[in-house]
Amino acid sequence: MSVLPHGTKDYDDIENQFIDKWEHPNKSKPTIKTILQINVDQKILRAYQSHRDNVESQGKFKGKAANHGSGIMTEGNECRRFHGTAVKCQIGINGNTSLCQDSLCSICQIIQNSFEIKNAEKNFGWSRFGPGIYFSSISSKSDDYVKTNNKTKVMLMAKVVVGKGYKLQQNAQVSLSDLQTQGYHSVIGEVGAVLNYDEVVIYDDVAAIPSYLIVYK
């Protein structure tokens, strides 16, 4: 990982997205201390890029109007989304960029190995939309899932290939084979009967990579 300098466009864009999407009325606005850029293993990056290219070839998303918010879609309908999870070490705090080897420290495991569905259930289960990896555009929602004993917290910002998203407002047990059969690539949990804030769920490990570690208080 490397520190993203203050005042750069990338830093400002991430900070603005994080603060603007902190929407829970009962939570005070956080302060970002540091943003670390994650340089994933080249093998992981190539697998992700290949998946994104494949999804793009299926759906021709690039340049189309986004159907999950404002703006124009990029290749594979790639989006930046937040992911909160368990932290067992001091990663990101006081300049610490050393990854721990604790198998229960999900942050360090994800940074080293990317997202793995087989490990996702260990911490939070799959009660909503089945066995996948869950993200949100709402930073304050992802904050609910940050499990740490530190006063300073860390949260991942990931690149996610959303592709053609299957929209749901009710709980449903979804699998990758179900989505592929119907021509979908992900589930978009819309605000409605069971959700106060959105979710996007992927069912293939290569459909997301960790991009930034946001250190905040």
C-alpha cells in the first residue's frame, strides 16, 4: 500500500464520496485521517480485468446512462463501492502499512488475497441475498460492519463490476448460476421493504478488487 497525497484529485474524489455518502442521521460526520492506495497482486488484477472485459463484451455498458444513479457507465458497469469488515490489528493507524497474518483480520486478508466468498460468511453470514460479497454506495452503512477495538477505523473502497444488476427489494437466496442463467452479473438491493440503504452483491470472487483503505475517526 502507498499513502495517497492530500490535495490530489484522487484523494479529493474519494474523500468527497465518503463524506457525501455518510447518510445515517444518527451518526456524526467522520474525519478522514489517511487514504491508502492498495496495489493488488498482478495475478488478481489480471483476473479482475479479464472479468470486467468479459462483462463489457456481453452488455456493452460503456457510455450508457447509469440505471443505478446519475452519470455514465464505464466498462463492465464498474463502480466504486464501500465495504466494512473485521479488523484485528493496527493497519492504517499512525502510518502503519504492515499487514498482519491473523486469519480473522478480514481487512488484511482482503488486501492480500482480494475478496473471497468462502471467507465472507465467517463474519456476517448471508441472510439477505445469498452467498455473495456485499458492498454499498453508502459509507455510513458499511461503517455498521466495521468490527474493531480501535477508536480509529478503517474501511475498504473497492472497484466492483456490477454489469447487469438484478434488482431486489425483498430477501432472496441468490446464486451465481441463477444470475448467469438469466443474463445478470450482480444483485442490486434497492431501498424498500427490507433495506433503508442500498447494497450491491457479487457472486464471483473476480468481480471486485480492493482499491483504497480509508482511515477515519
